[in-house]
Amino acid sequence: AAKTLVKPPDQLELTEAELKEEFTRILTANNPHAPQNIVRYSFKKRAYKPVSYVDQMAVHFSLNGNMILKDSDEGRRQSIRLSAAPIETAAGTSEEAEIKDEEREEEAEEAGTAEVAEADEAEEPPPPRMKEQKLANQFNFIERATRTLNNPLRDRACQSEPTPCKDFSATANQWKIYDAYVEELQKMERSKEKEKPKAQIAKKEEDKKKGRKLTSLDLQSDDITKISKAAKIMERMVNQNIFDDIAQDFKYFEDASDEYRDQRGTLLPLWKFQYEKTKRLAVTAISWNPRYKDLFAVGYGSYDFMKQGQGMLLLYTMKNPSFPEYVFNSESGIMCLDFHNDRPYLVAVGFYDGNVAIYNLKKAASQPSYKSSAKSGKHTEPVWQVKWQKDDMDNNLNFFSVSSDGRIVSWTLVKNELVHTDVIKLSVEGTTMQGPEGLQLQTLGCGTSFDFHKKIDYLFLVGTEEGKIYKCSKCYSSQFLDVFEAHHMAVDSVSWNPYHLKVFISCSSDWTVKIWDHTIKTPMFVFDLNSAVGDVAWSPYSSTVFAAVTTDGKAHVFDLSINKYEALCTQLVVAKKKNKITHIQFNPVYPVVIIGDERGHVTSLKLSPNLRKMPKAKKGQEVKKGPEVEIPKLDKLLNLVREPESNGGK
């Protein structure tokens, strides 16, 4: 019968070419389970090093054998031992047979059959033959051993210089232990006294000098934090008693001699605010709090750029002129500050090193709550002014800053971090620099001041070191709405009128103060004050009153509705030659201005009646106040200036 090939039904059908195709498979002796990343610690290099050689041998079965060579010494000993073993077994079997015979005899005697006993004797078995046991090892046995060379050992040793030793000996007596405890208590008292008012510290130091013992009342007042509110009220009462004559002048005094001065006025000095640690710092910024009308903030730094150091932020109240309400130290000088309108406890600050920060007066921390850094896009030059703006669409806090690096930056507080956005970069038209490889680089302008429009949110003005004033918009980052050739030197301050929407004022180091209509490129009024003007400010009660300070120590107050050509009051505020006035601000409610100088002093002065004249009341009519009166009053003056130009005059 022919052989038939049986195939499973699911076998794959292959062609002849596929059947003849060869598949090479290389088998290696490497162990696939051997680890490839073994490391060992090298004490020489003091690091972990990978092991280059890994043993690839895998043992699948292991059995220890017991076969030995027959001709060896051990084989001979075992053969002699095995030959002696059968003799011992034969002797043992004969003894067992005798015992059996005795038993059988006893049984035969008991049965009385002698024949059985004889048959048993005849049936004794022959001695067994000795069998030779063969050794299992029929091969030659060879023992081999190898020994590798040991790595040579090396000893290294080093000796360092012995540490210097000194002998100290002292005796601990009761009085030395007591003195140590007293010194520790004094340190604790000093740390507590830093938070106490200045008056209490001075009193305590005098008591210590006089040797007065501490009473129970003194011990109770140590923890000032528990009675801080009561202590503040007491301190203000004491100051009010000390400066009672000034408080009376502030509240009630009106200079009657103004009636004989031919519409000219004076400034009555009130309180002088000073702090010991700010004697060598200049007042670089002043701002009134929008909610608490007696509270104002003062920034301290230095305008001498060769002598830069630390700065301070102080908050004073007119209720306590002897000591500030809040004291904050900073690593860099403070150049500007601004209160938030809706959150009066937030103060935005600009520093000389280009950083900006936000201080929270509700927190007891001495450092700012939020601060920019080089990573978050800080300015590369001093920050000259900061201004709070309305919150963005996500209700995040927002303020702007201007700096000498030519950038107008918008800062937004997002998740406890200041995020910057460059609004516009100031560029000087017609000035280019020769860059590398023949590139023409445009020169950036240096911003010194800016102010936002009171009604139009996107509109703001920027003053520069070159003397120009740029009218800008938040919506355009690449171009300006208008450029005013305002001054010949740096613009120190620019400010919109609080009532009239078209008018703004500027001052400069070229001795001039100018009033502008932002729709006209020429100034409406120009005033020469015979000295560099440091600051200018509009009054909050009249659209035609403003004040300016000059570096010769004088304050000038103007009222355009009374005199369009000269100031109604020019008064010397700082008498020292080396001292200069830096800033001036009107109080939003009271007829008071505060003036800061380069010695760290802030002086408050009261305006006489001639400097704050209001419209007279007619019979049976109420006196109108506010924009309804102030806008036409200023418009009337501007029309007087515009009419000659429109008629072809000078």
C-alpha cells in the first residue's frame, strides 16, 4: 500500500520558493537573564562605575558525585574496609543461629520430641558467601585548582594642621548667673520697644538713666500690642495738647490782614513732620490717602545718583505730627508712590533700581506684599511715577509705571504675582544711533512723569527728559496721538486739570510752568519762576488755582481768575541754601498744602483766604460749586488767549 501524507486541516499551504527559503538564526552563548546595568562603587574615584564584565554562564543542573579512582589511596582504603565487612557479618549470623538452636531445644524439651531437635541440628544453614562490591568510579580522578593574583594594596595618609586650642577657665557665681539673666531680659525688652511709640521709649530710657525702679504700671505697659489702640489715642491727645496753638490755627485761624494785601495771600506754617532715620534722605514722593483725609504717605530716596542707598516709606497723620503711623524700610530708594482709590490700604511704589512693589497696610509685615523682579520684567532704570488704574476684566488690580528706560508698563496682579505688559516705548524722532554692521538703531526717550485723563480712560500724557510731552493712548503701542515741544529741559511733572477735560499743566527744570490745551500745540499760559521747578499741582477746589515749588526754596501759588501774569503768593519755605524743595500736594478737603524737601522734612502750610476765594453768594441764591462753575471760569480765561490767535494777532 502507498504511503499517504496526513496533514492537519489548518496547515498553511506554502509554495516551493517559500519552502526553500532559508532563515538564519544565530544562537549566542549570552545569558538573556544576565543583568546589563550592574554598578559598583569605586573608592578610588569616589563614584559608582558600571561593571564591564558580566558572567553569562547559566547552570541548569548540578549534582555532587561520589565516584573515586580505584587505584588511589582513598580507593584502596575503601576496598580494605569493604573486605573486612563480610567477616563481621558471618560472625554475627553464627551467633544468631546458636540463639535459635537454644530456643528450638527448649521447645523440643517442652514437647518431649528428641527427633525434632536432631532434625534442627541437621538443618543448620551453610555460611554465606562474601560478595565483592564493585566501586562505581571506573575513571581517573584529577583535582585541579587555580589562584588569581590579588590586587596590590596601597595605603595613603594625610595629616592636617591641628586646630588651635585655648584654655579657658571661669567660675560661675550667683551674681554672674544673675547678670546673664538681666542681660537677656534687656535684649527682650529692646526687641519689644522697637514697636512702641517714640515718646514711651524716650521716657523709659530717662528712667533707666536716673536709676528709677520699674513699677507695676511699667510692667503692665510692656505688652503694648494689647493696648495699642488706647495708646494711639493717648499719644494723639498728648500731641494735640503740645501743639494746641497749631491745631487752633489749622481749625479756626483766618488771616484778617488779607483784606489789605491787594488780593495777595500768604502761607501759614503749621506742623513739621520729620523722622530721625530720614535726615539724610530726600522726599521723593508725596500722596494723600483718598479715604482718610488727614493721612498721607511720603517716599524717601535720593536724587543724587552718586549716593544711592536705602529708602523708606512713611505714613503720617495730622493728628500725630511727632511720629509716623507706619514705617517701611526698602533696600533701594523710593522714587514715587500712589494710593489705590477704592482700596486705600494698598500703596504702589516705584524704586530707583527699576522695581515696583505693592504695600498692604493691613498686614504687619515690613516688606512689600508683592514686588517685581528681573524675571517678571522690571525696569532697567529708575521708576519716576506710578499710577493706579481701574481693575481689568477679571477684576485684577492694575497700575502703570514710567521709567527712564523709555517703557510705559502696565502691571497686573494675577495670582499673587505681578505680570507686566509693555504699553508703549518712547522713541525720539529724528535721532538714530549707529549699531553693529551698519544698523540704524532708534534712540529711546526717557520718561520722567505721566498722568491719566480723569474721564477718558485710554488717554494719558507722558513727560520726558528731552522736554517733550507725548499724548498717548492705551490702544496704540507703536505711535503717539500727538507730540508737544513743551520745554527745553526735563519735564518734572505733568497733570490734567481736575475739572476741565482739555487742560493740563507741566513744569520743567527750564524754570517754566506752562498750561496747555491738548487740542492746541502751543501753550495757553507760560510762567517763568526764575529757578528750576521741581513740582506743580492743581488745587482740588478751583480750576484756576495751582501751586509750584522751585529749587531756591520758594512756593508759588497762582489763581488765574485773579491774576494771569504772576503768583498771588511767593513765599520762602526752606531757608537753608543747601536744602531744596522737591514736591508739593494739596489736601483734597482742607485748605492745606504739604511740601517736602531734600533733608527729609515735610512741612504743612495753610492757605490764606485770598488764595482760596470762592464765588460770592447772591441774595436769595445758593452758591454753586463744582464743575458747573469751574469749567466756564477756566474756559473764559482760555478764550481770552485764543481770540488774538484766531483774529491774526500775536
